[in-house]
Amino acid sequence: MNVRPATLDDLPALLEFEQGIITAERPYNPLLKPDPITYYDIGEMIEADDAEVMVVEIDSELVASGYAKTKRSRHYTSPDWHAFLGFMFVKEAFRGRGLNRILLDALLDWSRKRGLTEVRLTVYPGNEPAIRAYEKAGFSPYLTEMRLGLNE
């Protein structure tokens, strides 16, 4: 197993991972537009100085991904900057092997090396497996965003 920063050569597999994330999240978000949609500019994140896209490779196959990005915190909260995690994906055949935790550890290390002291991420409230995984890694709920559709 190899955990490493993504390269632009990884982009085809990473674009497939992104679609896997969107498919998995559709049941939790009725506001997602019909396919095709994208969440990220993965190539831009790979090349950015303020972000790191990490991948897990097993036998020359990309099987998992995630990113950390430096983000400014709300002006009324501390610290001023935090790491935001996203693009967390593990191929179905490789789930249950602790790869998400390995990615988290690599992204947390990246964040620490940049002097960041806070890490945040978002997860849908109904996505219990993801919530359990993040709580197991030490995350706790921070803020709940709510919505009301006036045309529903």
C-alpha cells in the first residue's frame, strides 16, 4: 500500500471517485442537480499550494482519495485558519480495511505541518457510517446547517 499526493496523471480515476461520492450522497441531498454534476476542480486542487489531494494505491490501483485545504475561518471564530477535509472516498471493494483512517492521518499530518490547529469537514446527518468513522477518528459535531424549501 502506498499513500501519496495525487498527480494530474491520477485525474481519470479521481474523476470516477468524485462521481462515486455524488452517487452515494444523492439520497441525502434532494437539492443536487441532475447528472452530470461535479463538486470539485480536482486538477486545480492537485496543483494548489493551499491544498493537498492524497490517494491510496494498492498494487498500482488507486483505491481511495481525500483532500485537505486551508480555509479562512469565520471572522468571529478562532483560529483564523483551519484545514477543511473533503473528497473522502474508498472504492467499495476496499472498504472496511481502515483506508479512510490512513488517509485522515496523512491529511491531518499535512495540516499540522502547515501550522493549522483546527480541522473541519461536512457530512450529511443521515450518513451514519461516515459519521461513525469521523467520530472514531476524534471528530465531534460542530454546527448543523438547516434549510427550508419554500416551493416544496
